[in-house]
Amino acid sequence: MAMSKLRRREALWFYLFVSPWVIGFLVFLLGPMISSIYLSLTDWDSFTPPKWVGLQNYVKLLTDDPVFWKALGNTFHYAAISVPLGLLVGLWLANLLNKQVRGRKVFRTLIYLPTLVPLVAAAMVFRVVLAPSGPFNDVLGLVGISGPQWLLDPSWVKYALILLSVWGAGSATVLLLAAMKGIPRELYEAAEVDGAGPVRQFWSITVPHLTPVIFFNLVMGLIAAFQVFSQVYILTPKASQPGTYNASQTMVPYLFDQAFSYYHMGYASAISWLLFAVILVFTLLAFRTTRRWVFYETEVK
């Protein structure tokens, strides 16, 4: 009887402490998600009552909206380059910072600092750095390269956004560096006895042990890349450079324009669910490939 009373009291405290999260989830996440599903099937401008149109928004997006396909293609382009490049840069930096060199703590701090800078501030800095007569083109000029107009040329604006994404690779670097510290030293000592050099040790010992962290960074990077917004919105203002803006238009800025510039709330809701479907498909594909390349030390196969 006493134990049952104690368990009831523990259960009461559990529900009491978890209730803020449950209420927040239901009110601020699940509720709006269900509402957006309904709104995606309506024509709504946020001022008048929604008008039911069924699947018309989805049909229009998929068959009669070239800007949607342009934004989707740009998003794929951005994700296909920025995510693998960010992983490679993070892995390279983590391997360098794992060396026993003087001042490595300072270097670790400097590499992680860009992730602490607010994205809006970083984008504003990049507007200056990538200006036609900015510092980046000045450095290219020192080696005889005529730098492009990064933010004004439709052919180069996507690569400017990719540069900004790679600049913030410090977060992935820290996770990979922490994983490297957890690799048993005995494995490297055994490899040295067998005559394996540094390169062989890196590919046969370090990389396999890092694959769980690489997989985590891959999934999180894909999700973030498909939802890129602030960089596009700040670096390519639509009012002044419409051609450049369309060349760098991605899914979330397009959704934002439809919702808050043209007040097509139902149409924007349909875009959001199509984007959700795309992210879900690529995430599931990433999970399906884990058995082929992700190594878990404690996993029994």
C-alpha cells in the first residue's frame, strides 16, 4: 500500500514536470501542423475565411509553377554541394586539431567561433567580403584571378551561399574531434606494429569509428540545407536584384514570399508539406544506407 502510494506520487510529479513540454508540443507544434494540413487544401489570404479547393494547390505546384521547380532545383544544388563539402572540411579540421601541436586550444576556439556568430551578422559580413571590390576578390587578384561578382551574378550567387555554409563548419568539427578522442589508442599502436602508416591508420581506424558522427552530421546537414532561409533572404534581396534572387531562390524563401508577401497562405502551406516530404524521403534514404557504411563499435552483426 505504501509502495503504491509512493508510485502514484512519483507519477504525479512526473506528469506535473512533463506537462509544460506536452502542452507546448500540442499548442505550438502539433496543433499548427494539423492546421497547416487543412490550410494547404484551401485558398486563404489570412484575412477572409479559407475557401476549400482540395488538392488544387498541390496540382498547381507540381504542374503549373516553374518558380517552385526552380526553387527546388536550387535547394538540391545547395544541399548536394554544401553538405558533403561541410563534412569534408569538418573532418579535415578535426584531424588537424587532433594533432599534438602547440596552441591547439587556441585553434580549436577560433574554428568554433564562427558558429557562435549570429547568422544575420555573418551574412552581413559576407555581403562586404564578397562584394565585387571586396577582400575576397582582392585576395584572388593577388594570384592573378579576376573574382566574379558573387552576389550579383546569377551563375555565382549559389556558390556564395555555399561558402557561407562551409564557414560555419565548426559545429561538425567539434563533434568529430570529440569522437576522435574516444578512439582507443591501442588500435593505432597495433596498426603501427603491423607497419600501417598515418594515411592507412586514418582510413582504416579513424574514419570507421567516426561514421556514426558523420552520419549524424549528414542527416542534420541535409535537414538544415533544405531549410536554408536567412542566407538567401539577406544576401540576395529581391527588390534590388530580382534575377539574382530567382537564381538563388530556395524552398523556404519561396514559401515565405508566398505567405507573407502575396498572402497565399494555403499555397504556402502546400509548399511546406511538399518540403517536408522531400526532407523525409532523403532522411529515410540516409537511414537505409547506414548498414553499408556506418560502424557501431558495440553492434553485433
